[in-house]
Amino acid sequence: MATPIEEEIQREIKAHKILIYGKGTKTMPMCGFTRETMQFFDKYGYPYEIIDVLPNPAKREALTKMTNWPTLPKVFINGTFYGDTDILEPMEKKGELEPLLKKVFGQAG
């Protein structure tokens, strides 16, 4: 049975096609990696959301358990966990990311 925090995370993941769990907000990122991930998605022009987990250690811990990924940010695209830019940049270089984003946002490739 899912905990209330896990249920909250699942609702958030379902509500956003691109969701970044990071440190800080869009207007005030609190770490370089969160800022780097924002810049990464900014170049594609698709909407994304950032949820600041810095003030919520229990949520950070639940996310780490759910994803088996110890660091922030944690990126979900269309409900699937993709890690962070360490995973996304190689996908981009192989030409895999843009078709995925177009599919998620209902645009022909």
C-alpha cells in the first residue's frame, strides 16, 4: 500500500508531462544541477514543472526509494523516470529525446 507521500508523488507525476523534482523553483533554482536541467528543457520549448523537494526530506527519501536514484534532480517524462541530464544528454545526442517529447506532446515527428 502506498504512503500518502507516495500517493502525492504519483498524482504530481500524472499531472505534468515533464516533471522535475529538484532544489528550488523555476524562478529561484537552488542548485546548479536543477538550473542545468531547466536550461536543458528550455531549449525544447515544452512546458515543464519543477517541484522543490528541498524543504521536504520525507518526500526526497520517498522519491529516492521509488526511483533507486540517489541524487536530484529527478526527471519524469510522461510518467516515466529518466534520471537527470546525465541520462537525458546522451539520449539527446542519439536523437532519442526530441521524438519522445514530440510524442508526449502529441506532435508528429
